[in-house]
Amino acid sequence: QSALTQPASVSGSPGQSITISCTGTSSDVGAFKYVSWYQHPPGKVPKLIIYEVNNRPSGVSNRFSGSKSGNTASLTISGLQAEDEADYYCTSYTRRSTLVFGGGTKVTVL
Amino acid sequence: QVQLVESGGGVVQPGGSLRLSCATSGFSFSTHGMHWVRQAPGKGLEWMAFRPNHESAEYYAYADSVKGRFTASTDSSKNTLYLQMNSLTTEDTAVYYCARDRYGGNSGGLDIWGQGTMVTVSS
């Protein structure tokens, strides 16, 4: 199972919006609503920020939003803040009943 | 308080075995699916294994990279998840996390994570 494709890095200034893409195939991202996003700050534990494409767990800022079109899912962070600096990963359920992670995207706040 | 605590990591020689444990508390262990995820040094997160809320082994799922070498299991009386790792190679060196799925099935919404346990495979 190949990893989902994410850009290696994305950067933005405070207050700006950035979008991270997550490209899979018709056997994973394109086939199911089970796409999730995780925020993983250095030295900390991953945190679920989006599940089932566009749902936020309780307590997650509404500055985080998710969407999907075809085989590509996207995470948008609006009103970028310094605390948003972290690695971000997408995951998708697959037709083989497994999960697959994206390669990760490093977000830098300029 | 919902909590996952991994243990069992350490240094092991190539070809060796290790068993990781994930002690859970604060929620109904039998209601949620459970996952193992790892992160090799300098690399991204990699999904390893899944145990559904029901314990039928036929519904367990594994990544191709560990299928046939790693086996997930549970002890419901102890609310604990295990990962038996055999035929270890240097490629298995990583921090291993256990994580809870939001649902009983494999939705990929891993809402609670443990702190991780380090496994180093080295001669």
C-alpha cells in the first residue's frame, strides 16, 4: 500500500490561510468518507483534528477545515497562528480494510 | 480520564522478538477499535495494525510491511492491547504508538494516542 501524497512543506504568514493536499486513489481517498487529519507537533503526540473528511472533534479550533474532491482530500488552516507549526498527516481507509497515512507536511509560520 | 500507556519497548537484535503492551483506562475497551502506529526516526507516521471492537481475529488488519511478522492481540480482562513483533529488522526501529479509534470499526479517526514506546533494532 503506497502512502498518500502530501506536499513536503507549506508555509504562510500569521493570519493567512493555507491548504494541504492529500492525494490517493480510487481504492482509498476516492472510495470512502474515512479521511482523517492529524497535527503532530515536534516531541508531542499526534492529535486528531479532522475525521470523516470534514468533521472536527470537540475542542478543535474551527480554523481547521477539511474537504474532498475525487481522489484528493484537503486540509485548510485559516487565520494561521504560530502555534499551528507542526507536521500534518492525512489518513484514509482503503479497500483492503487497512489504513494508509500520507507522507506528512511540515507547516511553517513565517 | 481516558488514557493509553504503552510499554515493552527496548533494544533488540535483528531477528529477535519483542512484545509491546498498551494499557487502557477510562473508556470501554470492547467498544472501540484499536490501532498500532509507528514513526521511524526522521520519518512520517506509518499505520501498522488494527483490532476491531469485536475480537474475531479474521477482522484484524495489518500493513503489508509487517503482515506475517507482527500480531496484535488483546486481554479484555486487563483492558490491554498487545503487539507481538517477530523477525525484527533495523527497519522496524521506531516509536510505536497505540491509538483508539473513534468507532468500533476501522474509521481511521484515531482520537486518543498513547505517549509511545521506543523500539531499537540493533546488533
